[in-house]
Amino acid sequence: MSSFDHPAAARDHSWDLRSTLGLRKFTHLLPDQERRALVEAAFTAFEAQVLPLASQLPLAVIQGDFNDANIIVGEKKKRSTSMAGTTEAGSRSQKVGVVGVIDFGDMVKSWRVNEVAIAVAYAMVGGFGKRPGKRLDAALALFTGFARNFKLSPAEVSEEEMTLRFSSS
């Protein structure tokens, strides 16, 4: 969706990772002092490591909630073509994969890399990622698939590395 834009996507949204520091005002509601300190440390790291990259991070309209509950999986039919580009009869192969995405309520214009950061975080805690010792495998698989389809800038790769460190700790 890199070329898609819409005026309604330019909005303030609490779930937009660019708005992370706006959530700081709620830390006093965390009764556990250790957890509060962990959350405060994440805010401090965000200020020190992510915000300096902000001007280098490309913006895009993102779905903002890409997780296993919001994807539709089905058969993907692929037709092989000859050298001339014509379809060869009877040479269809079927593969199961993502054929659709639902839940667009969190769409927002944000840093493009936030799409993969959110998906990686979900991958680490859901399905395959919650198996013992598989959290980083899940993150790497998702990130690799994303990077195969979208060329990330050096700033985006740096931001994603920070996200992985925060998510894995």
C-alpha cells in the first residue's frame, strides 16, 4: 500500500507507534513497581533511539494490526507461463498462503516500518512464537518475508532491530 494515501489516515491514534510517548501519562496506573520501571525504560529508549531516526523513516498508510487473527488464509492459485508469457494449460500449482487481510480500524499514516514491527511483536507471542524457544524464530520468519517484498531503508532496519530487542526482553 506504499502508494495509497487518504486524508482520514492522517489522524492521531493511540495505537500508532509514533504516539508511543503519549502513553507515558498512564504509567502511574501500573501498580507493580518493576513493571512500571520496565515500561519507563522502554519510553526512555524510544526517545533516545527511535525518535532521532524519525525524519528518516518513510511514511505510509499502514493496516496497524497485522496479526494471525486478522489474516485470511486460503489456496493461492498460481499459473506458470511459458517464455512467451502465455499460460500453459494444466500447469496450475496450488499453495496455501495469505489471500486477504481484515480489520482496518487501526489504519493510520505512520512510519512504514511500524507495520512489520507490529506484526513481529504479534508473531512472537502468538501461535508458533509462543512455543518454547521459537519466539525469535517467529520474528525472523516474519521479518524475512516482509523484507523480501519491501526494501527497507537503513533507518528502518535499525528501528526494527530495536523493536526486536525490546520485544524479546
